[in-house]
Amino acid sequence: MKKAHNFNVPILLLLFLCASYQATLPDQVIEIFRHGARGPIVSYDPQWSSSELGQLTKTGMVEQYNLGKALAEKYPNLVASGYNPNDVYVLANYVQRCIESTMVQVSSMFRGTTSTLKDSSPKSMQASLIAEYESLLPASEASRGDYVPVKVNVVSTEDEKLFFNGKDAGYCNKMSDYINENQNSPKMKEAWSIFQDPVKQANAQLPENKKITSMTSLVTAFDAFIADVFDKRPLPGGITDSKLIESLNYGSAYDIYLREQSQLIQRQLGSFNTLEGILEQMANFRAGKNAKKLALYGGHDKNLYSILAAFGVITEECLLADYASHTKDETLPYPNCQYPGFASHIIFEFYNDTSSPYVKFYYNDVLVPLCNGQDSCSYQDFKVLAHSAGGNNTPDSWNKQCGNKKIHVWMIIVPVIGGIVIIGLVIGWIYLKKRAAKRLRVTEKVRENIEVEIKIEEPNPVASSSDLTSITQSNQPAKIENQTKKVEMIL
């Protein structure tokens, strides 16, 4: 007799595994990502029109669409219930390519779910973006038509501190001083010699007016090259060697690191506000106050670079070590030490276990150990690490180190009150001056009238001279007194 199979065992095992998988999903996800592929920032390659410079390309839109889709698949527990602004916070840097990248990613992430927004259809900007990038999607993806409206908050230039971008908006006044110091440092001069081989190789193909003559021009050239690569356009000079392009990438990344991240204080000031924002999101979630299960921030490469440098994921040493291995076609010793390219992203996973909460850190979907080589950091250790990376600053100390003047309430109230007082005094002075002038004019007019009356009054022909004198002496003061009273009444 054959033994009957118990089909309940594998089913129960599958359910257990699924439950275990669901239990390992994070309770909160915080993502900071760079915009998708764009046109060059400056006019180096004539293939790009002025209207395309710095703008998100269709390829960049597709990058963000795919990233949003991948995140939805990775974190189904956070998106399956649909988009609700009470649970999801989305913030974009004020630059247009960041706004568009953020909108595309979030639209893709919540595609096919529901939305609590009152709008019955996506807003006009969202709809126009969808029409642009959907033309590049597979037919099965493009024909679904199941997008839901989402809300993207946009940071203003005054609040650029959250997306601190090196020298953008001049929010940290001293940062430009540090960049200028580094620009003239011996290391910067040494960098030019380190990357001479790829520079010479590129210059052998580039036209005379496009040749690379400094580290700054290397960054400009590479920015144009990588835009061409992503948009499938021919590179200047007919360059096609992918290894050469990657070598120039290392040169560009190293130059930007030396200028903007090489000093400890730069890494601390550059990462402080963003890290504080992340810690605030976690604290709110843990306290159940304004808790967001998803917090998404769309910005620039430098926003990611500041955090990666502050955490030591990218350093001067690892960039040079990886470049040396790259030139020899060897395995990279520091695979995570990579400049954040288009659509790069950092993810903080927060597991809010009531007894032992912990955090995991990912860079471009690769788990990066931050705490003593461990895959995760306890929540407490992560707070210590984040505060330390930001220089253990407070908003006041950050402003002080940046050379920013702190605005106190009294600094606003006192000038306003002082201005009101001054205006009141001026108005009062003008009023009194006009009143005095009017009084003077009336007095002079009355005196003129008195003098005329005295002159035209005829003496009595039968009166003696003594009588005339007495009449004149007795009447004149009375007339003046009466006229004076009239003046006072008028005034």
C-alpha cells in the first residue's frame, strides 16, 4: 500500500516562508536619489541645444520609472495599500529635472494602486510626463493606463539646506571658501598628473577647441560624454572606448571629491541637514507622530555624495585604489566607492521593533555595512553614527560654522518698530512745519491789513493836534489786539 502524500506540509512551509519574508520587510523606507539622465550642464557638445542643457531626457524618465517599479516590487508592504499623503512624504529639489524625476518615480511606484487625493486623474504635469516616457516603455507596460495622482512637494531656494548642494543658494556661506582652498591645494595639482594618460588619449581624438587642459575641463568634458552615452549620441572626436570613458569618470569623481569633500568640515557641514532630516523621520515614525512609512527625496549627485563621503563609503583613498585596479583590468577593491551616477539612490531601511529597532543602509541596491562591518546598525548606534557624521552639530552651531547670521525675532521687530517711529516723527515734523508756516502767513497778512487801515484813516479836521495824538494812541492798540484775536481764532 502506497503511503499517501501530505500536501499540507509544503503548503504550510510555503506560508511560513512567506510570513517570514513579510516579517523581514522594513517598517519605514527613506530614499534619497539623484535625478535621471539629463543633458550636459554647459554647452560643450554642439549636438545639444540650449533648451536641452541640464534638462531630464526621456532616457532619464525611463530610469526613474524603472526605479519606482523596482522599489514597489521590493517593498510591497509599503505601496500595496495605495498612495496616501498621510503615510508618504515626497520632496524634490527645486530644479526642474529633480521635480520631473521625482514625479515619474512616485507615479511608477504607486501605479495600479489607489490614491486618497481628491483629483480623479493625474495632474497635467504628471500626465504630460507620462505621455513622454511611456512611448519608450514596452507595449504591455505603456497600455496599462492605471496611474494614480500623487503629490510632490518642492523645496524652495530658501530651504535649500535640506538638499545642500555644495554651493547652491549660498546657504552655507563658508563652503565656497573651502572649495576655493581645495582648488589651489597641492593635491589638486597632483590629480592632474595622476590622470594624464586618459587625458592624453582623449585629447588625441578631440578637436582643438574641445581638448582637456585642466581638471575642471575634464569634469566638463566627462559631463558631456556621459550625457551622450545615455542618450545614445556620438561622442565628440568619435570617442568610443568605454574604458577611456570610465577612466575619465574616475578623474571627474576624484576632482569633485577633492574640491567638495576632502576636508572633514566639508563632509560634516554638507551632510548635517540631510542626516538630521532622516533622523527626524525615524523618530517621528517610532513615536507614531506624523509618521511616514515612505519618505522620498529627489535631488542631485552631490546630495548623495555628501552622505556617502560622510559615512566613509567614498574616500580619496578608495577612489584612487579603484582607479589603479581599473587601469590594470583587476577586480575593484572597493566596489561601493562609486560616484553617484544618474538615478543613483541611497536607502535607509528602518525596522521599528519595539525592543531592538535597527537600520540597514543600501547604495544602489547593495547592502553597505556601516556599523563595525555588521549588516545593520541598532537604532541607537545609527543615531550616534549620523550625528557624528554631521559633526555633532546643532542648527545653531551649523550656522555658526557656516558663517551664517542667525535671524532672531528681535532683529526683525526692532527695525520695524524703529522704522515706524521714524516715519511718525517725519510726518509729525512735516505737519508742525506746515502749521507754523500757515500761522506765519496769517499773522503777516493781518499785520499788513492793520498797517493799511492805519494809513488810510483820516484825522478829524476840527480836532487839535493833541486830540489827534490821543485818538491815534488810544485806537491803534485796540485794533491790533482785535486783529490778533482774529488770528488766534483762525489758527
